[in-house]
Amino acid sequence: MLLNASGCLDALTAPDVARSLDAYVTKTVTPLPRGGNEPVRIAETELGMLNSIGLANPGIDRFVDEYLPRLAELGVPLWVSVGGFSVDDYAQCVSRLDAHPEVSAIELNLSCPNVDAFEAPTAEIVEATRAETAKPLYAKLSPAVPDVAAVAVAARDAGADGLSLVNTIRGLALDERTLQPRLAHGAGGLSGPALRPIALAAVYASYAATHMPIVGMGGVESGRHALDLLAAGASRVALGTVLFADPGAPTRIRAELVQESSERGFASPANATGAAHATGMAEPEALESPHPVPA
């Protein structure tokens, strides 16, 4: 039930942290290698963290040949995040991953705020990648759209199996002395506590519109925060910024989540999915975790 947000954990340098999750999500991989944006690429703020990494990655070929076998040795289900700058980029990455049984699911990064976006409807990307694999496809969406639920519906109708909500939202921090942007790229993606109510709203609206499996993420620092996302409609929760400061967060938050859900009368955290919605909605089907949440 607990995952990491893509880009917030290097499993090869912190394997014990990765193994404490129910699945590990890789950094976003693109067809060609990318060095990413110029430093400075990370800045802390009083409301969270700004990052402007710019999809730095080794490219899909090197990832498959060198990194995927090492990640598979962790013994944790692997979700691979893919991105690109054209519909064909996404389709190419997904096609390369399809033949690898160690890949449990593929997350389509449709919402990175730190690279120049190309104009392509979400449905077009999902449809093209759906044709390349039978693996579960999760569409990772941005909260910075007028109607995230409408985008979620489009992703579902095009063949997505689930949603990842939400990616970071663009923000800016200035140096207190020079009054210049603290990130070399200017603005960056804001994560952490400020993102929490935004994520809740997106999960709530998208669950009501689609009833799809949702990985909820954004500012989760405690079991209560995780429970809120489940109640809004998530069936899984991803940890992001908290992992930089607290590598033990998965174990702590898992225990807190069990306690928080039990205190509210739920037999397990999975039973809390959708609890914030009006009665009369169909009861969501509980998803089994490959690493069951301890009682």
C-alpha cells in the first residue's frame, strides 16, 4: 500500500528503505539519456521543497540493461516511471519494458513541471502506450489543470488502469539577500506540506469521477495524512519529500496508518478507501498489497 514518489528515493543507494515499501517507483526514464537542468536544482522553503532536476536519467536502453537487473534484486515489486517529449517517446519506453517480467507496473509521467512540455492530449499518450503493453499503466497527472477529474476520465477511457495523483506544482523561491531565484532554472516543482490539500482535492474529484485505483501523494508525513488520502479515494499512498529527512518514514507511517484506521473502526487501512465520499457510492474493491500491512 505504501510506495515512494518517483524521484524521491534512490533504491540502489538506500536498498533497506526501498525494501520497507510495498513497491518501488523508479525515477522517470526517457528514450535518450538526459543530464537534467543546471544546478542549483533543489531548494528548501518553509512550505516544502522545490526541485528542478529536469528528468536526469541514463536513458531507456542503459536503464534496462544495467539498472533494472540490479533493482530486481531488491525483491520489491518495481514500478517504472517513463516520460518523453513526444507520443512516440512514451510508446518506445513502454515497448522496451513490456518484455521484462520484473516490471510490475508502468507509471506515465504526464506532468513534470521542470521540462519544456509538448502539446499532446493525455488520452493520446495513454492510448499509444496501451497498445505497447498489457502491464498495468498508471497516469501521473498534474494538479495545475482547470479540471483534473476530466483529465482522469480521459486517461481512463484511453486505457489507463490507474492514476497517480499528484505531481508537484510549479513554485518559486528567491534568495533573501540577492532577491534572485534560488534555483538555476528559475521555478521548480513544489512538494511537501503545501501540496497536501491540493493532492486531497485532486484525489477526491478523480475518484468520484472514475472510481479507478489511485496512488495518492503530496505532503504525506504521517499515518493520518495517508489515511486522509485513502478516505479521499486513494487505494495506495506514495511518500515523497519526507523520505529525504526521514528514511524510516515508511515503517513509521505504516504503523501510524494501522493505528489511525483502527481507531476509526476500519478493519484495515484498505477499507478506508473512499470513506470521505457520500454514502450510496459503490464500495471500492480492496487491493491486496504484495507486502500486507501488519495488524
